[in-house]
Amino acid sequence: MPAPLIDRRVFSASLLAPHVSAQSPDWVELFNGQSLDGWKPNESPPSWRVEGGAILAAGPRSHLFYSGPVQSAQFRNFELEVEAWAEPRANSGVYFHTAFQPEGWPARGFEVQINNTATGEGNYRENKKTGSLYGVRNVYRQFVNDNEWFMLNVLVRNRNVQVRLNGMLVVDYTEPVPPPPYPGMEKERRLGQGTFALQCHDPGSRVRFRRIRVRPLPGDLPLPAGAVEPVADADFRDILALGAQNFPMADYHVHLKGGLTLQQALDRSRLDGIFYGIAVNCGKGFDIESDAGALRFFESMKGQPCFIAMQAEGREWTQMFSRRVAGMFDYVFTDSMTWTDNRGRRMRTWIPAEVGTISDPQEFMDTLVKRAVEIIEKEPVDIYVNPTYIPDQLQPLYDELWTEERMKKILQALVKNGVAMEINDRYQLPSPNFIRMGKEMGVKFAFGTNNGGARDLRRCDYGRRMVRECKLAWSDFWTPAPAGARAVDRKGSALRAG
């Protein structure tokens, strides 16, 4: 059964405790703009210097710990503001509730990530972007540009942590009882108290910190009004563990349908720890059939802490939407649930009346596979969703009809064209055998729900089960490519000019 969206799982953002005004008189500056007084580096002290009124992190790995007199460098509840600037491919962070240690990565506390365009080192791919509560509540979309100042705000009250990026709430995490760690999590991350630290990650990461100030709050604060106590059930623990293991815990296929509002979706996303891609249906017979409609949706979603996605519907979509407008979305996806058969009949395969009687299931399947391969090869899409879906009347024959030969044709097309395959929660597709074969052939996977409303928006349940059953690794999963490397950039000529 899907997790309910009401009661404990959804709350109104208007119930959250109000954000503390930056003009409050009890802010205390932790950096004087001139020297590193009150700060103590561990290994590689030369990695830190003051330049142009800012702390510059540039050099071998090192961490700079606050050691000044404010609160005796022990903070439990607080509001912290850090103004930062990251150069291209920089990886850094701001720690809280930590403690000085002479070398290595801080073993205590939490890190708020700074990473706009860093991609990782060696075989490791860094998925977590600026604003992430690292490994706990990960942000997978880039919201700030390199070479520009931005503001990180961290607000800790009791067991609740909120992170804002240029004023946008990207993390709202309430530590459950009992707290982590859980099975699958290597590091113990529990809220307590401690000092702050800045990170110099590696010699290629150059980051500046200009304003660093704190507003200490009473140590006995209750949870903020409106904060929802998470239930640390098996699903909650599994999501947290997978995120800590670098699996991109993102649902790329969420619709605002069936009464589900954007605010409810964002609240749910923050509570569950699953980053959302909000998608709009674009194509013949849908609410959006033109550039103008797609542009209106995109503009309405700007400034929201989520991906903005286009679901391309039907095969006509490439001539209904321009390359320019499709390229504004973070990614584009489609399925093979709408196509024209060998007799010229257009059908939507989830509507029995349009499918009609299937007198020859084998001929139907051969046509479906051929159409799917054509879609994957010709259309500028990043994810193939609702994969292996067949009409209801053929469902009892699913394993028989999806032969190894047919599966290979689909998977070969995906690999050849760099298209990811969705592991769909709503339909529980594709089958484990299909996923195992895809993994062996090098297919990348993506979690997706395709919800019809609020009640069937789950927690990537089927996808998480397939991770275990099919022994998928984090490296088997897709993440959206930056502009210039997306499908619309590679195959944009398939779209209408404009």
C-alpha cells in the first residue's frame, strides 16, 4: 500500500516557525574580514589565508575550525549565515556540531555541501550539490552558479535542521527517535553540539568565505512549530542509508495531479528525503500543446527546490515544441505507450478502447519493440519511462512476451543512445530479469513514480527493492547532465526550430 500523504506525511509550510530576520541585533560575526583570529586549521595550514576581505580555501586538504570566544565555540541551537563563492569544479562545505581534530575529514557533526560543478575524483561521482545536508538530505540540482556570491543559512532548533540557499528552503530535516546510524550507514551523524568548520577539499577546489556570522539560540528550544516527527520505519532508514551510500535518492517522475499541490509535493520531498523532479505532460491531447504552455509551466516553477521536467507525449511532440523551450527543462522523458500500429491506427496503450482486440500478441509485441527502439534512437529524451508497459489484456503473458531477444533490442538502444531507463514505482516495471540484463549491458537507471495524484506518490519502494534484488550499485544510476550534454543538446535537430 502507498504511504499516506495526509496526517504525519504532509504539513503546510505556513506552519513552519518563521525564518529569523537577518536584522536581528544578536547576530555575532565570527570572521573579522582581516585575519584568521578565532579560527584554527588542522592539516595543511597554508591552505587558508585572508584575501580581499574573504577567507580563501586553496590548497591540499584541510579544515578550518572556529575556536574563538563566542559560546566557547560550543553551539547547539543557532542560526548560521555563510556567504560563499565557489570557483568551477570546487568542492567544499560548512560543518556544524563538529570538533577539532588534527587531520582528516571531521568525524563528528554535519556538513552542508558546497559543490556547484564538481563531479568527483577517480571512479567516484559526486552527486550532492550545494545546499545538501551531506548524506542525510541531499540536493541533486545546481541552484547557484560558479563565480558568484551566494548565501547559505543553517538553522538548528532541537532536532530540526533547515538549510536555505539564497533564501530558498532546500532542507528541512527532523532527526528521528531513535536517531541514526542505521544499517548501511557508515558514519554516525547525530545532532548534539559543537563548533563550526570550513572545508578545503583538495588543491583544485578554490572557495571564498566572506561573511560568517551566528545567532546563538537557547539550548532548551523545543522543536519548531509545525515540524513533523518522522517515523523511523524501515523505508525511512533505507532511504537514509542509500543516500549516504551515494545513491541518487531522486524521484524524477512526479506529477502535480489529483489534487497534489506543489507545496504538498515539496513538503513530502523534504520529509521523505527524496528529491523530486516535477514533470508536466506535453503533447497532443494534453493541457500543454505548445511552446507557450510549456514556457508558462517552466516560469511557474522557477525558484523551486526541485528539478523541472518535460514529459513528451505521443510521437508528434517533436514538431509541437521547439529546441529552445525543451532545452529550458532539466531533462526530457517519454515512453512507448503512444504509437501508431502497422495499419495506421494511433493508440494509447493504457486505454483499452483504443487498443481494441489484440488478435496476434506476437505481432503486437514486435511492433511495440520496433516503435520503442525508434523512439529511443530518434527522439531527444534523457529517460525512457514506464518501460516494458503492455496493455492490460497482455499482462498475464508479460514474461512470455518479453523475450530475451526483445529485451536486448530495447537495452541496446538505450546504451547506444545514452538514455536512462526508469524503474517505475506505479507499475512496478521493468521486471527484475530486465533490470539484471540492463545492468550487465551498462544501462543507467532512474527512480520514478508516475503518480496519478497524492495517494500513489510512494517512496521509490519498487526501485529500492530492485537495488537489493538486482544488486545495483550507485554507479548504475543516472543523474541529469548539465546543459550542453543533455539529449536535447545532442539531438536537438529533431525538434521544431524556434
